[in-house]
Amino acid sequence: MLHEKLVEVLTTPPDGAVAIVTRGQDEPHVVNTWNSYVRITADGRLLLPVGGMHQTEENIKHDNRIIITVANREVQGKMYKGTGFLVKGTAEFINQGVDFAMMQKIFPWLRAVLDITVVSAEQTL
């Protein structure tokens, strides 16, 4: 089950950026998406629609570990308003199945879905 505060960060407006970090051959590779694009499954996985992310997909084929950061200025943090999370997990790209079909209905432009299994989520603020 996901940390309740992480769910709040992902679902409370306004929209914020999600940084997605994978291991490239020579250095880390970073792409971004929006908090409002993330969908949370009943079993706590994070689903993100993919339009581009070609390098991210190649990196995941070689090393499926992923790190994301998310933040929201409106969610109460540890000491003041505004909080964020460092999330570590494993990922795969999917392009068929129930989760893909559900995401395609919401985001008809997607070419794939980034499916993240959360291993740890640390509140950073």
C-alpha cells in the first residue's frame, strides 16, 4: 500500500512535475511528466502514460530500477505547507492488457504505459 501522503501529493491540485530517472549507459537519464497523469492501481502500482520516453524505455530494458520525485506545494509537509517524495521502484513498459486499455481511454495519445512497482517512498519535505 502506498504512503497516504504520497497519494495526496499525486491527487491534489495544482498540477506538479514528476521527474523520472533511469540508469543510462553513461549517466542518469531524466524525463518529466505531470502529477495529474499518474494513475494509482488498487495494488499500489503507478501507471504513467507514455508519448515519447524512448530513451527511458531502452534504459528500462537493461535495468528496470527507477527513481521518481514528486512534489506538491499545497499538501502539508513535515513542518510547513508543501511536501515531496523520493520514490524508488521497478518499472516496465506495457502496450496491451487491462491497464493499457484503461489508460488509453483517458490518454488516447499514449503509445505505451510506464508501470511502476513502488519499492520505497521517502517523504523529503
